[in-house]
Amino acid sequence: MANHLVIVESPAKVKTIKKFLGSNYEVDASGGHVRDLPKSQLGFDAEHDYEPKYITIRGKGDILAKLRKEVKKADKIYLATDPDREGEAISWHLMKALKLDEAKNKQVYRISFNEITKNAVKASFKSPRDIDMHLVDAQQTRRMLDRMVGYRISPLLWKKVKRGLSAGRVQSVALRMICDREDEINAFIPEEYWNLDAKLLLKGAKKPLTAKYYGSDNGKNGKTGIRSKEELDRILADLEGCSYVVDEVKKGERIKKAPIPFTTSTMQQEASKALNFSTQKTMRLAQQLYEGVEVKGHGTIGLITYLRTDSTRIAEEADATARAFIKEQYGEKYVIKNEQSKKNGGKIQDAHEAIRPTDIALTPTVVKESLQRDLFRLYQLIWKRFTASRMDNAVYETTSVKITAGGHSFTTAASRLLFDGFMSVYVEADDEEEHNQALGNMEKGTNLKLEELLPSQHFTQPPAHYTEASLVKALEEQGIGRPSTYAPTITTIIARRYVVKESKNLYVTEIGEVVNRIMKQMFPSIVDISFTANMESLLDKVADGSVQWKTVVSNFYPDLDEAVTVAEKELETVTIADEVSDEVCELCGRQMVIKYGPHGKFLACPGFPDCKNTKPYLEKIGVPCPKCGKEVVRKKTKKGRLYFGCEANPDCDFMSWQKPSTKKCPECGAYMVEKGNKLLCSNETCGYRTNLEQE
């Protein structure tokens, strides 16, 4: 009979860990938190030292009952929840809910592991510890601060604006950052500038090279821009009939440094850019890779280390194994010489390693058949990034040439890859390709023949809209939130319709602007970036024991309470009209409006309660149905899978799993569908395909 009980968070880990431990160990899961603050009230007593009131979460009674039976049978109980603040708090709540701290004849330990592998799990039992109450206090503080903001301000937004809205300690700052960026874009005034390229031919060369305008006075005063057509015309007049002579040739080397391993933030950013994954999807897939997947020939195994981290540290054993692997697979010269490290102004929580594969020998090729497509793509990204981080830098030979003519200078450059280093494995998604041109054997004094001058007018561009990737980067740089908060924060502001996501960009909606304006007016400290970043710093100090958690809470709440009281008196009610659709209510003839329910958008008659007509909202994609000519709309199956069908269904049965295009196949005339960056003929026997970009 098993006399050791191991309690983990996720049921997905149970099978994996049980396989490592044998018959003396029973492994069970809590399914996350088992206790929380009550939903029906604030959950703490401000009059009595802010003591929190915890209750059993609805639906967790059966789980706790089962765990209590397992506890009775066991001599030793190991709390093996996740290795972070949240995991520490879950272990503490389990201790209280199961009354383990009162058990006289039981030995209770806290263990943690950064990866779900046999060695890591077994090693954790050799170094059990007590629950770290500083970490628990830090989690409690965060939970209570979030509860204070959400429960005090959200009802105010319902009353003054619209039901279903919410405010949040991190969420409201993220919304403010997006709104501030929108304001910058709207206030931006473009400025004119010109580029001037010279197409020059070197004697004996077949193709001309392109040199870019650098500045006047042969470049002695540094690079100068061309700010107007008049300035350009003066330069062109100076260059009339001039000879172009090489004034300077510089050769050198350029080092391209190997990347550092992934943190949660950089993984989310790169997965967004390289794989087009949302932050929420990235975290969901990474959780599966961490908890364990079935790999042919290896059984169920956790493929990556813990996914919530802002450290770039790598364990010595993993580093040594990676170096040996690279030496064997790529050669000695590819092994890293001097490791890169990330400097983050003291914000790094170094309790965990960076995100890496648990076994570098499990290459993407080895696991490909065992993983679903998106799981494989994320694992491949993590494996390549980690492997590249243990490899040496890439080296380029560079040549830069300065060319003078008529008191002006032009420059051109070329680079040649001498050693690919880490680039043999990994190139970041936004790395620009090297566009090289042949510079030949140029030396000072070489004459070049002008083929043509190519002036082009441009205007300065406003700041770019935030994407999920760039917002995550900005939040991290400002010290807002923690790795685990980025995905739910972005998901929430999209779900609340404060922002909409189009072609990766995040755009503020009218309701988002209204909520942000209220927050800035009535709760300026809540949406102040410096204040929120300082609060994160205080939470870190609670975690290391240098600040008492009740000090943080008691300093925060009175000011918030006063601000809410003032806002209730002074804030005027704001009316936001529903978006009008092009659908006409067939019962009363009014234009139907778009409403939002628990399952997304639907159409409703604005004549409610006189007319209660509603119907599903069908999102048109601007493509006529290939069968009947009516509109194609986005739809979902009962299980939530997206597909495309005709709005006239059931009269027209057209459907497609891929998004149909307005283009017809030039080979057979069938309709085309979009798949990745390709356009494919829907007629599988035809097989015609072309690049979507070309279209």
C-alpha cells in the first residue's frame, strides 16, 4: 500500500510523475487553487488588520474529500505544486484545507522541481523544505490588491457606463499604454524627407552597385538628411556632370551575438512574431509541453522546463549537456565561448531557469511524429533558441565604401558571412536578411561611372500600433506585471472589447477610450506606470521578507476607498450606443444592433422590450459564396472549431475549413482557399497553388 502521498496542481502531471516514483507513492492533483476569497464580497476586513477570508472554491469539495482520504492512508505528504508564488500559495492553502499543520502523526514537506523529468522529480525528494511564507505573503498581497481594484472600481463602471466592464491593477495600465500610443499616433504630424540613391558601375562589373546619399562637404560634417524638394534640387545641381570617386574603403568584422534563452516574455514575443500565436495560445501550449506529452520510445515526459520565469539562467548540468551535444553534432568551433547574459535592472526573479528543453537530445526531428502541429512548432522554437544560446556568435566580414562627388558623399556597404555559428540553427523572426552587393576590388581613387540618380520622397511615420508581442515587451520593460500576468491581461482587455485585434495590431475601441478616460480622471495612481511598477517592486520585497505584506495592503486601500467615494459622487453617467448592423429586424423593421453575450456577439432588436427578436451574429468576410453568390461568414462548430459557411444555410450547404478567396483557380476554375501564406485550389485533384503575397 502506498504510504507516501504527492499532491500536484494539474491532473495532467499525475500520470507522468507516478511513473517516475513507483508503488509506494500515490500521486493526486488539486486542480489548481482549492481556496480563494469569496466572490460575493470583498473578502477581507479593513477594520481588523485586513485579515483575508478564505473559503473553499465551489466544485472543489469532492477533490478535497478525496485528498483527505488519501491523507489518512499516508505517513508522508509531499506538496509538489508549481515552483512559484502561486504554487507556494496553493501548497499553503492545501495545508490549511486538509489541516495538515494540525496532523500529529504525519510528516508534511514542500518539494518543487523546475522540470517534470525522472531525475528532477526524484532529486526534489532529497531536498524537501517547509512552505516559504514570504512567497505565500507575496501572492496574498497581489491577490488582495487585484481584488481591491477589481471589486471597488468595476461596479462603478457598471453603474456609470455599462454592465460587464472591469478594471484591474495591471489590466488598466495596459489599456492606458495602448490609449497613450493611440494618442501619439493621432497627434503625429508627418515630416517630409528625401532619399537619394546613386546607381554606379565599377569598371569590369556587370551589375551596378547602389550607393546612398550621406551628406554634403564630402561627409565631413557627418550624415545629413534631405528635408525638402528644394534641398534635393540644390544637391542634384551640384552633382551635374561630376565624377564619382572612391574616397575611403574600410574592411572589418562584425559579430552577431548568439541569443539568450527564452524567458516567458521573450517566448511570447517570438511565438507571436514567428508563429502568429496569441500570448494565451503560447502559454496553453507551453503548459502542455511542461506537464508532459507522450513521445514515441520515451513514454510520457515533460519536454520543457517551467514556463513562468523571467530569468535567463541555465543549470550547469543542462549547459554542459548542451555544449557536448553541439560539439558532437556541429563541431568544437560551434560551442559558445563567452555566454551572453541579460541585464534587467534588478527585476529578474532568478528562482527558476530560463525556458529550455529538458533533454536537448530530444530534437524536433525526434519528437515531430508525437506532437500536434502547433505543439511541435512551439517546441521547435524553444529547442532552437536554447541550442543557439549555447553556440558561438556568427561572424561577418564587412566592407564599407565612401564615394565623393561635387562636394557630396555617398556610402555603400557589403558583408560576407565568414562563420554562421548559432545561425546554423536559429534566426529570429524579425532579423533582416543581409542584402549584399558585389563591391569588387575597390580601393581609394577608383573611378565609378554614374548610371542614374534615383531620388525618392518619403514622410516620417507615426509610432506603430501595439501588437501582443510589442505590448508584452513594453510591459516587461516598464516593470508592469509578471510573466504569468501578460497573457490573461491581454485576453481580458480584448474580451471586454476595450481593444480589438486586427492584423496583429491592437486598436482602442470607443468603450476602451471611455474607461481609460474615467480611470485617468478618477484613479490616476492606479493607471500610473511608475506607481504600478513600484508596486511590483514592493511585492518582490514581500517575497524576500524585507517588507510586511499588511503594510503594503494597509497603505494602498484607504486611498483607493477615498477615490471610489469621490468618483461615485462626481462621475457622470456615460452612454455608449450599440453598434448598428446592416440586418433589419423581420418582426418590426428596425435596424438590429450588435450585442455581446457570454458566447460572443449576437444581433438584437433595439426595440426591446416591445420587440424581443434576437438572432446569431454572422461575421461576413467579404467573399461571395462559390455556390450561390451570397455572403460567406465565419462560423464555429459545437466544439468551437472555426469554419466558413454560407449565410443562406441551410438552403445552401457550402462550407470550408480554410478561408475561401475571391480568386478563381486559373487551371480548373474552382474557388481558391487561403492556407498559411499560400493560395490553394479547393479542387484537390487540381493541386494548383501560388503565394498569397503575389496575389
